[in-house]
Amino acid sequence: MTVDNDFASTRPIPTGHTSSRNSIPDRRIRAMAVMAPDELKHVGNELLACMRLRQKYIDLSLQSMHEYLKNMEQASEQSNGVLEDECVFEMVESGVFSVFENQKAKDDGQEPFTKVPSIKEYYMDLDYVLDTISDGPIKTWAFHRLQYLDARWRLYMLLNEREETMQSKMVPHRDLYNVCKVDGHIHLASAITQANLARFMKTKLMTEPDRPVIVRDGQTLTLKQVFESLNLTADDLSIDTLDMHAHKGAFHRFDKFNSSFNPVGQPQLREIFMKTDNFIDGEYFAQITKEVMSDLEQSRYQMAEYRVSIYGRSIDEWDKLAAWVVDHKLFSNNVRWLIQTPRLYNIYKASGQVENFEQVLRNIFQPLFEVTKDPSSHPKLHIFLRRVVGFDTVDDESKPERRMHKKYPLPCVWDSESNPPYTYYCYFTMANLCSLNQWRMRRGFNTFVFRPHAGEAGDTEHLSAAFLTAQAINHGILLRKVPALLYLYYMEQIGLAMSPLCNNALFLEYERNPFDAYFRCGLNVALSTDAPLQFHFTKEPLVEEYSFAAQFWKFSSIDMCEMAMNSVIQSGFEAEVKRHWIGSDYPETSQPDTNRTNVPLRRLQYRATTLEQEQEVVKKMANEGSDTLHPDHVVFC
Amino acid sequence: MTVDNDFASTRPIPTGHTSSRNSIPDRRIRAMAVMAPDELKHVGNELLACMRLRQKYIDLSLQSMHEYLKNMEQASEQSNGVLEDECVFEMVESGVFSVFENQKAKDDGQEPFTKVPSIKEYYMDLDYVLDTISDGPIKTWAFHRLQYLDARWRLYMLLNEREETMQSKMVPHRDLYNVCKVDGHIHLASAITQANLARFMKTKLMTEPDRPVIVRDGQTLTLKQVFESLNLTADDLSIDTLDMHAHKGAFHRFDKFNSSFNPVGQPQLREIFMKTDNFIDGEYFAQITKEVMSDLEQSRYQMAEYRVSIYGRSIDEWDKLAAWVVDHKLFSNNVRWLIQTPRLYNIYKASGQVENFEQVLRNIFQPLFEVTKDPSSHPKLHIFLRRVVGFDTVDDESKPERRMHKKYPLPCVWDSESNPPYTYYCYFTMANLCSLNQWRMRRGFNTFVFRPHAGEAGDTEHLSAAFLTAQAINHGILLRKVPALLYLYYMEQIGLAMSPLCNNALFLEYERNPFDAYFRCGLNVALSTDAPLQFHFTKEPLVEEYSFAAQFWKFSSIDMCEMAMNSVIQSGFEAEVKRHWIGSDYPETSQPDTNRTNVPLRRLQYRATTLEQEQEVVKKMANEGSDTLHPDHVVFC
């Protein structure tokens, strides 16, 4: 069992090798040494403290799913003509915008009405979490509880598989293909399949050869000239020449993977076909996007949350992106947007595009405050933002991060060539979301969540930062190395949009992926494709991702429907849409409906009861630290 | 490495556990103890003897690919109006038809002109092969040579990967999607995807509810009545209610897998929708088949060789099947047929449908001799047979086979309730193909090959019988347990149409499948789907099969193109079609063309040279048994 072997590597207890992927790790059952009541109390208190810390940040940034959906619902009732607000905003602390009631209040020295935790507080809280998850008794306890959740699942399945199947067959119309699935982690630039991209480029080269498409060295080149300069004809274009698939050479080579985004290895072609802001105003990329959206719409039950980039190199990126989306009418009921901000300050600095890190943050967030104050200041952006559900942060997590002394410099004085660490990026995203969302909620505008890439590679500290600041994450495969944090992710039901086929190509071989172990333990896991252009082969990448998982781990149709349900729960689609997809009472009661999800009531109850009991155990333990709370005493439902 | 662990289980040499699927099994390099010249000579002679035995049967049954394609080419030049032949046929030896020049020659007691090896000779030869592959020195030698082929491949790849990729990019137009792929092992009744079958049934129920479709207990029922009797409405129909997917319950339960062929677990629905011979003359199944064929044609580069059943329960099965194909015009350039004969004599006997085994053989083969003598006796069969490329034999190989004493009874006296063993079925198929093909060749008709299911489960003896009698096989996963036989399959380049996703559901978990090890060693392996209805999830089952293999084993695009090329080589499509797909000189010189296969010249040369040298080594060893032939002396190309 993958997850156990990996847990084991963080644990001092000697463990045997389990040969089959399905065997029960019986030799490790002894791992739970009898703990003293004091120790149990300590464990309970620390875990609760960590959960309270997360709650603080999620509350301040208005990221709880309930709050998020409520705001969105209010926002949709909002009339279109919104006047300018009298509130004013300013970057009071470096890197974080604050909002004041009005100019006078600000001039009078009143506090801003937006509440944002300070960076100092954030790093202290982060340290607290890091200390907690590396505490011996807490690690042992969490490891044991995860084993218990796994064993309880196996027992549940042995006893209920038949009944579940019967219940599932009774649900009319629904099956794996007729339940809603959201691809919650997919990059727009990689959403098209290889075969379709090759065909698209070929068609353009044949039908619009003389169209000017790019400027190079002061010269405007036509499409034909570009291909001629690359010594390529339409007939040469194939998947092989495009060479965008993450083949075996990409394993542990994120740099190679990044350069695979260039068709035929040529940045020109990427600029012409895959960019929103170029000589042809992103027209080709808009056409590609429409094709992709139309395929989604035809599938009827597949949705996607596409990532598009805001780099933070200049202040007009938002307006350009919004104009691209609005002018090309890139709207679909099946699609919502996430903004990905690459962590590339060091590159921009080295090439002289920015002075310091504050400038990056200003470029990323200032337009959002401006449009919140006065929608007419960026009318297209205002329209676009209604379909934006949140922020992501992306780049190679395995890059080494330079450790600073005790304190990191503020963004205004971060002008060295080195890149801020992941945790620092997280803070400033969350902090600006606090003030932005608080203001937008007052204004009746939809708010945004933070759903970063975390735990794909690199330092597991990233996952602790995400625990405090993010509503949900992408990947999270490294959680398997940190049982206490994995346990906290379970307790908080933090969504994980996982892409085992992507991991298989880049960081972790399929058979070692912890997806199935997470699923058994009851984490809120869903499958997503990440980048069909690089990883998938069929015309149905999301189904291919489900197929691989189902066949390799022998998931049942019910398991897959549960994952699909999770993908809806994690997503940023509106409350009324979620009600339609997974249950009429869903956002209010958190109770999905069997008739819409095709997940049998028994399974839904098992998951809910198990989680409730686990929360109960931790709470009681913190209060009493009593031996009577020994986990084995928890009865099965 | 899967194959090594499994080889190891048949070997006396203690071996270590190799933890990663890609590690080099260095600890076993010592396995090749220095052999005495006498021993080497013995090994060489025995291996050559086995190969000569195979050649004898393949020659007599006209199954060499070269011969097969030549006959087919002559047959296509044949005019349509063929007169009755004056030759006459008769079952002289029980179970095997013989053909005489004419009635007089037969009456005069002349020998038949058809040459068929006797069953006694066959079983002696089979014993010879079985003895050889269990001979100690031969096992050691084969095991070592397979290790060597594997190591040589790894070395080749390390040194040539870059050059191969460059060569592959130079091939215009071609890539994985634009090279021809034959699904060489797929059952027609399972060729439709689940989603399409559910949709088809739903549409029929809504548009033709009052059509009489089946007779039960003397009553003719309409489609609506059938569904009412099952308590099903159109809205209930989903993948879940159909329940035809081989979910986890099918592992090592071939019986469960077999019953999964019944939609909603109901044999009535199977009869109505999935049978060629029923109350509606197989009309629904013909419509389904047309849909499947039309999807294939749209894919342009995908072909299929569909299995349809002849049971041998009655003499008119052939005419009914042929009428179904011809009347419904089920012809496609992308499709050829194979006849599968289920090994179910014991069932027919128990239910009183046949007297003895000879009757089954008569039912299967007599109409073929009749139509060869006089095409006008079965005109539709004559037309159908032009698109039939060969025979398959199917059933659960893992069923225990009752061993007989020294000799098996002849078919005419095989009237007990027990089923003949696999090897016996093989003999009678091959023996009748000898006389049938010899006659058909003289007549200028196309001939047939034998491509049985072998080595999916059960006794590895099946693989030895197939080694003697079959042109190619399906599955062959158990070859990994018999290194000497695996080595012979390599030397003879016997095609293996493998379906790792099917194996994963039924008999062998994906990570233990030897497909990748076979591929590295240079066996003639291709990927096939077996039964998309039961195993696959996307609308492109064959691409899904390739995708899974490529992602799990990290095959390159070139590797996949080589597998696609192998699938064409193994297939029964006509020579001119093969020339078009893989190279203008292909059938004549066995040299595929890089421009059509997208397999780089370097790879083609590596495979050819490696095989030639290996054949050379064995030949020289047999002649000289000399130490100078120590395999390590073979230079790399």
C-alpha cells in the first residue's frame, strides 16, 4: 500500500515491506503505543489549535465554501449598473491593499475596515503548524488514525459492497457518464489535445498563410514566413514534430516539461497560437479555446475550471486578458476561470521588468481593487471577474528555496534577484484576498478563493502554508510524507484536485501515487487532468484519467461517482448549479443527493459518520485526555 | 522487473528482489554458468528441433504469413463464377476431413491428396516440445538469453534514443495517430462501448416498443413486454443497470466475466441485442455492428479483426452467420473476421445437442469443405469467407482439464460428458485447416490461419500446443513462466495480441503484466482491446489501451508506433493493404518502411539484426557446440 510505505519513511518504527498493493499493513497496527492521558490531551489540543488557526485565515479571507457560495448568490442578484464606491484603497502595509470607508476616514487616520492578519502573525502561525505536525506523539497518533480510517474503510467495503451496488442500480438514469464531473485543475494552454492542436495549426497554415501573425526583429512575419523560417511545411506537422507530450524525458525535469509548452520547441509558435496577448490579439488561441469549450458542452456532464495567467509584470495584464475573454465571447456554462500567478519574480527582476516584489503584487492586485471601487473603470474586467472563481499559484515546487534569516524583507525592499519562497507568495495572495473579498462582499460582488498548486514536489512546508491560506489545493501527493498534516487535511476536508497521470510523467510513478489511499481514508479527493496536451492520448482526457485510476486501483463505478461528486463540491460553480448537480439541499446542509450523484446513501452516510466521529474523538480527547477515548472504542456505524 | 521475478519462480537460482520496475537485474547475470561445449550443442540442437517441428505444422496447414498472403492475393484475382470441383472429401480419420482427386480415385482406394499429420504424431511432437522446454540446460540458456536481449535493448536505448527521436520527427505526416493500428483481438459482441449500448437499447425501447422480438414459453413478446417483465423502463437503463463492466469482482472469476455478457444480467436481452440468430434475424446486433464499423471508419487509421462464434452445435450455423453478414451488408474496409469456436463440447453433450465430439467437428468444418467444393452450395458463405482470415478458440483456460491415460479416444468415440483438453481442440482445428487450406489453395480460394487464445490462464501446455499449431496467439501472458518457450516464441516471431487491461480485470494485475518485458526482448507483441464493452471507459478503446501502456511503462511514441506496426504484421489483412500501411516491399522482404510506420530505420535495423544474430548463434551452437560461440562474443550492431 503506497501510502503506508511512505508514511513509514517518516516514522521511527521499523516496518516490513508489503508486497501487494491491496494487502493490509497488519505489522504496523502495533504502531499505536498506548498513550498517557496527558499525551492524548496534548495531541487533541494541538490539532484543534491548528484547525482554529486555519479557520481564522479562511474566515478573514471569506473562503469558506458556504460563505463563498452565499456571496456569489448575492452577487448574481446584483443589478448591472453599479456606481462608484466611496471607499478608497491603498497599500498601507507593503504588498497588501487596505480599504477605508472613504477618503475622509483615511485622511483622518481611521483604521481601514478590511481586516488582514499581519505577515508576522502569519509566519508565527505557520511555525506553530510546522511544530505541531513534527511533534512525535502527534505524528504517531495521526499515523495510527489514518491506518484506522483505512482499515475501517476496508471493513465497510467488505460488508457493504453488495448493498451499495444494489442501491446504485436503483438510481434511474444516472451512471458514471451521467453524473457531473468538474475538471478542477486544468490549464487552458494545455486543454486542447495534441491531435486537435496539430490539426488546427495545419488548417491555419493552409487557409491563412499570408496573414501577418508576429513581429520579430522589427519585421512583421506572415504565418507562412514563420513556418518557412522553421523549415516546416503543413505536411510536416504531426504530434511528433509538435513534441509537446511529456514523454519519459520529463520525469523529475520540470524544466523540460515547461519547455514542452512550445510547439515544435519554438516560442514563436507558442506566442502565435497559445497566447492571449499577441500580434493577432490572441485570435487563434480564442478559436482553440472555443473548440475546447464546444467539446466540453457536447459532453454535457463535463465541466472545467481553466487556469489563465496573470504574471504581474505590468499593470495592464488584467485589462488585456479580460478584453480577450469578453471580445471573443469565451463564455460557457461548462466553464469557470481561475487565475494562475506564476512565481517568477526573479525572472522579471533579472530582465528588468520590475523593480521589486511589491511591484509584482501591485500589478496583480491593484486593478482588482480599482474595478471593485468603480466597475466602469475596467468594464470588461468587471464582466470577466464574474466568471472567475479564484487564484492559483504555479511553478516548479521542487526548485530550491533560499532560506532567509529570521525575517523576510517586506515586498517594497525585496529587490534582490532571488525569488521569494512559496510561503511568502501564499501570504500575499491570501492577505490581498482578505481585503479584496471583504470589500467585494460589501459591494455585492462575487469573491475569490485561493486554490494553489501545493505538495506536487519540493518542501512539504508548502502544504502547511496552503493549510492556513487555501480553500483547496491541486496535487498534494507529498501529504503522504506528513501524516499529521494529511490527517488535518482530512479533518478539514480540504479539497485535493489530483492528477496521477501528470504526476506519473513528472514526479511520482503511478503505482506510488497515494490517490487511492487518500480516497480510502476519506479525504476530499477528485481527479483532474492538469494538462491533456501533455499527458493524455484520447479525445476524452478526463474520462481517460478516471479510466486509468479505476482500472489500476480497481475502483468501482460508485467510487468514481463519489470522486465526481467531490469534484463538484470542490469547484467554484454557483450554488444553484451545485444544487442541480449534486442535491437540492447541498450548499445549505452539505448533504448530497443519491439521485443526482449516483452515490448510494449508505456510502454518503459512512463518510459523514466517520468524519463526525473523528471530529468528536479529537474534541473529547482535548477536553478529557481520557483513556476511555481510546480510538478502538469508537463503534462502527 | 516483472518478467524476471516470474522467470525466477521457475528457476533454481536464488534471486534478489528488484524494487523498481526499471532496474537492471544485475544479480542474475551470473545465472549463465559456463556451459560445456557438449551442453551448448545439445541446447542448440533441441531448440532447432522444436523450431523444425513448428515449421512442419505451419507448412502443412499453409499458415506461414508469406504463404497466407500469397494465397489471398491469388484468390482475389479469381473470377466470381467458380464451378463445382470434382474433388471429393470425406472424414476418413475420425474428426479430420480428407480430400481426394475425384470420386474414382477415392473409390479406387487412392490416398487423399491432402496431407495431414496424425494425432499420434502430433502428441509425440508436443511431448518433444514439452520435454525440451523443461530441460535444465535449455531453461538456463533461454533465461540467460532473454536477460541478454533485455540488457541489449537497454543499452541500445541509452545510446540511440536521441537519434531515433530525430529520425522519427523527420517522417512527414506520420505520428501515433496517423499510423495504422489493427485491433487484432476483439470480440464483436463486446466491441460496442457501454455508453453506446445503453443508448442503443434506450432508443429501441422508445422507438420500437411494440416490435415482437423474442419467443419465451411459446409466447411472442414485444420489446416493451420484455422490459416490463424485467421491471425496467427506458429511464432505468444506465451503465449501472446494464452491469456489463468487468468490475473488481471478476478477478479470477471467468465465470462472472462470462455472465457479464448478459445486459442487466438477462440472457433474453443478450439474445435480442447481441445475437446474430434470433427472432429478429439479428437485426439489432447488425445495427450495433454497423455503428461500431462506422466509428472505426471515421477513425481512419484503426482496423479490427472481429471474433464471431461458430459453436458446432448444428450444421446450419455457418449459413445463418453468413446470411446475417451478407444480408445486412456488414462489410467494411476496416474490418476482417475471425471465427471463434468455444470449447464447450461438454455443455452441448450434457444438454443432448450432440452425440459425440466428432459431431461438433463435423458441424464446424463440413460446410467449409462443401462450399470449397461447390461455392453455389452455400453462396452467402462463399462471399462471407472471403473476409474471414482465420480461427480462434475460446473459453476459460483456467478450467481444470482431466488428464487421460496415455491415449485420448478418437472424436467418434469421445461421447463421455467430459470436455476434451485444449491440446485436443488445437489438433483438430489445425488438422482440418491442413486439408481445407490445401484444397482451397488449389481452388484459388483464400485460406485461413489459426490464432487461438493461449496462455491467458491455466496450464502452460496450451502455449506449447499453440507453438506447434498456431500462426499467432492472443494473450500469452503465461509465457513468462516458461523461459524456453518464450525464447522459442521470440525466435519464431510468433505474434502475441496482448490486452493488459483485460488481464488486469481478469487474471493479472497491470503492474505484473509482462508486456513491456516482452517488448524490450523483441517479441512480436501488439496491443488489442479484447472487449471494450467490459474493460474500457472512453470512446476510443484502442487508443485507451495504448495510452495506459504508454503511461504506465513510459513507452515513447516510437515504441507505440512499433507496436502498431506489429499489429499490422500479425493481422490477416491482404498483402496490398499491408503494403499500403507498412511498406511497399513488406510482404516480400519483411522490411517495413519508416515513412509509413513512423518507426525509425535504426529501430527496424536493431530489431532485425538482433534477431538474425540470435538465430545465427543457435545454428552455430548446434553445429559446433563451441566455446567460441559464447553469447557474450556477439557484437552489438
